[in-house]
Amino acid sequence: MRSKPGARVFMEVTLDTWTTSTTPARDAGSYTTYAGPVYKDLPTPGQCMTWSGSIDISYNSDIGLCP
């Protein structure tokens, strides 16, 4: 996410559940500030919520909430 709008660049945000999922929540396109929002149900016991995001060529991801 940018702190202020700029030129349009490719941005993408994804939420998913790990270890199994067939339906990630994803938004991608050419944006000036941010991609999203996206929504995904909470993971069930034994799963974790994962997220990933990119702006232009910068990319980051992590596994988060694990009930």
C-alpha cells in the first residue's frame, strides 16, 4: 500500500487458507494506491490464513492466523 497516490502500477493482494484451498480471495490490476479489499472466511481448525501482496516488482507473503 502506498502512503499517497502515484502513477498506476500493477498491484495484487491475496488471502487464502493453508494447507488446503481452492478459492483464494484475490484482487489484481493497475492501481494508484492499493489493491483490494479482499475477504475470506476464517480458517477452520488445522488451517492457517495466508496473505500475499505485490506492488510492481516488490512481493511479500506470510502465514498468519492459525486457530
